[in-house]
Amino acid sequence: NQQELEKDITQLEKQRAINANQVINKKNELEKGKAELESRAEEVSAISSRLQSLREEEQQLTVLLDGFQKQEGERQRKLDDLSSAQENLRKESGNLNRSLDAHKNEFQLTKSLVDSLEGFPESIKFLKKNPDWNKEAPLLSDLIYVEEQYRTAIENYLEPLLNYYVVKNKVEALTAISLLKKNLKGKANFFVLDQLESNASSPKNLAGCIPAMEVVQHDPEFNSLFSFLLNNVFIHPNPEVDFLPIGEDNVTLISEKGDLILGTNSLSGGSVGLFEGKKIGRKKNLEILGEKIKKEEEEARRLDVRDKELKEQLILLKEQNFVLEIQRLQVDIQQLAKEKVSLETKLENFQQFNAGVEKNMAEITELLSGYEIEISDIEKQLAEKQLALNEVRQNLAKADTIYRQASEQLSQVSNVFNEKNIAFIKQQNKVSSVQQECTFKEKQLKEAKEQLESSTAQLANSDVEIAEIIDQIEILEKTLQEDYATKSAQQDNLNAFEEAYFEMRSRINGLEDDIRKKSKIRNDAQLAINNLRDKYTQVKFEVTSIAQRLRIEFEVEVNELLKEQFEVSESQEELQLKVERMKNRLDNYGEINPLAVQAFDEMKERYDSISQQRNDILEAKESLIETIKEIEETATMQFLESFEKVRVYFINVFRSLFTADDNCDLILLDPENPLESKIEIIAKPKGKRPQTINQLSGGEKTLTATALLFALYLLKPAPFCIFDEVDAPLDDHNISKFNKIIKKFSKESQFIIVTHNKLTMAAVDTIYGVYMPEQGVSSVTQVDFRDFEHSGIFEAAAV
């Protein structure tokens, strides 16, 4: 019993010592957790303060960035508006320049026609150039100007009178007639103004027609002349309506197209040529063109000033660039965001750690409370056991000394063992505490390493993103430069395409007008055909009904009945017998084809239609043959005139490129058939007698071809000409001649020359250089050396 009590007491003391040691350890952990919470509280406060300042700074930078972005957006909008305005201005300027060039060319052509009296007889040209007669005396064609719509009609009516000179009195007319007789220069006609004033009659009115005087423009001093010529002349507004007799004397009616002229006792008309309406009002048209050119030049100068203003505004806007500030603010905001995310992550880790520590402290507090209760129970149990043991000891004290000594020795040994065992348990508890602390520290270290790796990965990703953004910016800048270069190249080609477009558009409009007119004629004809076809169907239906009735009731065909003429001379009985005999005969004939008449009618209708078409084709053939003959005669006459002019121009240009002693000519090999004839080109420089042009040198061939080109150019000047390395075979001496003649003709036209020759490059105004900034990519750069003429730096260019 005593041993059991001692064993229980030993177990209770051991348990008490263990619990006491656990209490000490848990209190140490509790104190350590409180110390860590206090140390982390300061760091958490600092991180929270830094986060708040970062948020405020980020908000300020965001507001500043929004402001810069709005300013940059407004700047880009203004740039786009100015660029769009500049683009529209350039289009308007291009259209204006094309119109100005067209009007200038038309002005030059009209002026040359007026000066050379193109299309007028030799007598008219002689009087115009003769110093012994009044050169100021005008021609009738130069005094009048008519709108495009009525020009052909008025010109066709006045065609026999357009070559008449208008003089003030008979003396001037007689002087001109005397000069013509003396020099054998043919005849000329004259209107004498002082003889016309008394012959002016009062104008008439004709309902539904336009008086010719209303569409004619002239100077007031010639009112009597045009009143005499056009006072009773009227223009019919609708060319599709047939003309009717007027019933009045001295009244002339003209169709609007000019293809029909109806007088009191005469009628003339026919087809209208393509070049009719071009002879009348040349001088007036020249004045109008001069005014148009002045207005367009003023408008061009105004557009140039506006273009310069837009360029200056664009330069100022481009200098006001907020991109760098926006990029810097974006970088600062990104750095603040990264730092904020890092601090928020760290603060979140601290909060999680504090929550774990607080939870651990709460668990330790609960354990301490349990350990204290358990220790209190063990103390009570020990007191009870000790009392019981004292009682047993008192009883055993009376026992044998040997047992007492043995018991004492056993008690001493047990005490030693208990002390050693308690010390071992204390050491074991310390080891357990150290292991727990090591585990906690390893956990903290692992979390710190993971946080460090996460931060390093975020930093690396940020560096990669920054590098990618920088690369994208470089790529975008390079793409922008290429796009600007492409835009510039395409802008150069735009004017040519627009000119071709407007030319084709005008041709298409003309063709569409012809199509609409022909469609109207075709629709009217189709409507008439449909009406006739309806009437034919109706009559055919009525005839068929009557024929069926005759066939059913009387067994008589209507066609035979219509062909026969009956004279009733027999009596009714005789007629009845004749009808019976005829019925018998019809019965003996057998079955009859009921569709034979219809088939015959259809075949006859088809035959009539084909015959009508054949007649129309034969008439059209005759008309085409007459038209072709007229065209060939006109083309032959114009070709011979143009050929003679080109021949003269060729000789002059050839001698200006070579010398005055050199000889050249153009010869028709078949003068009887000039339109089909080959043309022989003769070029004989001084000192050479080549049989063919192939025996000339390369430079001489080039100069001869250049002379022929400029001869054709002089016949009909063009707004611009393109030469592709035509100066390649020429030496320096001939290059100078070539450049000289180019300079001469460039006053009237624009020349574009593709060349590798330095002398040619030194003679032009603007250079466009083609280069390769990188392999496979071509770019064009322009230098306008006319801008340096006023500065005196240099004056040279190449194309």
C-alpha cells in the first residue's frame, strides 16, 4: 500500500513538474509574441503611412496626367483639323491649278488662232497684215459672243457672213478692195456701219421661240449691224418638234442644234460637224479667258498664303508636344503602383502574421488556464496522498528496523531517480520548445523567401514590359515615318490621277448624254410599236371572230369572201341549189387546215419586218458611206494643213539644234492618199550625205527625234511633257543645245526629265532624288532650288 501511494505521489509530482514547465514555456512564448506584435506594430504603422502618401501622390499624378492627355488630345485634334484643312486646300489648289493651266493653254491656243486667222481665206489674212489698210477693222466673227448652248446654231446661220469685215464707211471697204485687186489676193466682203443704221427694222416676236438677239452678246456700237442680221431670227427650243411654216415674211427659224434652218422661201440643214461652233466669238472668248485667268491667279495666290499660314500653325502645334510629359508621368505612376503593390503585399503579410500570433497567444492563454487548473488538482491529490502516506509511515515506523533501513534506502534511491527524471523532463521540454521556435523561424524564413521571389519576378516582368513598350514606341515611330513617306509619294501621284479622272468623267458625261438621248428615241419607238401591236392584235381578234362565225355557220373562209365581189342575179332557189352543190364539193375536199391563214399571216408579217429592216440597213449604209467620205475629206484637209505646219516647225527646230546650214524635211511617199501614206524623214547635217536616217550617229538621231517631237509640240502645245533619259546618247555640246531648247519651251509648258547627266541636272528647277534607306525600300526626296534664288546660295537641280 505504501509503495502504491509513493508511486502515485511520484507520478503526481512528475505531472506537476511537467505542467509547471509547460506553463513557463507558454508564458515565454506569450511574452515573445507580445514583443513581436509590439515591434511589428511600428512597422505596420510606417507602411500604412507610406501607402497613404503613395495613394495621394498617385492621385495627384493621375490628375496631372489626365490634364496632359486632354491637352495632347486637343493638340492632336487641332493637328488633324489643320491637316484636313491643308489637304482640302491642296486639293482645291490642285483643281485650281489644273483649271488655270487648262485656261492658259486654251488662251494660248485661241490667241494663236486669232493671230494667225486660222480657217479664214487668204484675202482676209492679207488685209489683216497689210499696213496700207485699217488693221483695227474687226471681223464679224470677232464681234460676237454666244453661249455654248446656242453657239452652233448661230454659227451655222451666220457661217457665210463670218468672214465679213465690219467697216465704218464705204471708203475703207473700197480701199481694201483696191488692195486685193492690186495684189491679186482674192475677194473680201464688208459690212458698212453707216449704211446699216437707216435699215434697222423693229424686232418681231414669235411664240414658243427664243429671239436670236437675246442669246448674242456684242458691243453697243454694233447694235445696228446685229439688228440687221438677227432681228427676225428665232431659235426653236425643242429639236424633236418638226418645224411648221411660219406664214410671215422675213422670218428665219433655226433649230437649237443648228442642223436645220427654215426661211420664208428656203430650207437648209443636215448633220452637224464635230468642230462647228468653234469659229465664232474668238476674241470675246479670249477676253473672257483673260478675266478668268486673272481671277484664278488671284485665287491661287490667296490659297498659297492660306497654305503658308496652315504650315506655320502646324509647325507651332507640332512643337507643343506633351508626349514626353505623358510618358514620364506614366512611368512615375507605374513605379508608384509597383511600390504600392509591394507595400500592400507586405502589409497583408504582416496582418496575416499578427493574426497568427494573436491566435497562438489566445491558444497559449487557454492552455495556461488548463495547466493551472490541472496543477491545482494535482496539488490536492498530492496533499491527500501525502496524508495517507504519513499514516502508512507511522504504521510502518513500528515495523522492523531492517525494513525501515531498506525503506529509507529505497526512498533515497527513489528521490534521486525522481530528481533525475524531473531534470530529464525539463530538458526534454526545453528541446521541444527550441524545436517549435525553429519551426516557427523556418516558416517565417520560407515566407520571406517566397515574398522575395515574388517581388523579383514582378520586377523582372516590369523590366520586360518596359523593354517591350520601348520597342513598340520605336516600331511605331518608324512606321509613322514610313507612312509619311508613303503619303508624300502618293500625294505626288494624286494630281495626275485626278486629272485623268476628270478627263474620263467629262467623256463619260458626254457618252451618258448620248445614251440618254438614244434611250429616249428608242423608248418612243418602242411605245409606238407597242401601240401598233395592240391595235393589230385587236383587229386580228375581231377578224378571227368573224371568220370563226362564217366558218361555223356558213363554212366560208373570210379571206376568200373578202376577195370576191358578189352580184346577186339568181333567184333564191337557184342560190340554194348552188349552195348545196358547193357544200357537197366542200365535203368532197376532205379536212381543211384551220391554221393555214394564221401561218400565212405570221409569215407575211415576218417578211414585211425583214424587208423593212433590210431597207433601213441599206439607208444606214448609204448614210455611213456619206459620213465616212465627209470625215475623210475633212481629215485629209486638216492632216495636210497640220503636216505642212509640222514640216515648217521641224525645219526650224532642227536648224536651231544643229546649224542654219543643215537641211531636213518631211516628205509624203504617197501624196495621192495622204492618210495612208508613209512619211519619209530626211535629216542631213552639214558635211554629211546619209542615204537613210540609220546612218546618223546616236546623238544626231536623238537631236533629230527631239526636233520632230518639238515640231509636234508646237502644232498642239501640251501642259506638260515627260522625257525619259533622252539625253543619254548626247555629248556635252549637244546637251547644251538640248537644255537650251528645253528652257525655251518651258515658259509655256512643264517638262519632267528623267536623267543621269550632270549638265541636265544643272539646268532644271526642281530635283527629285530616288534613294534606298534600306535594302529593298525606295524613297523620294525633293529639293526646290527656286527657293534659293533669292538667297543667292546656288541654282541647280536634277530629276
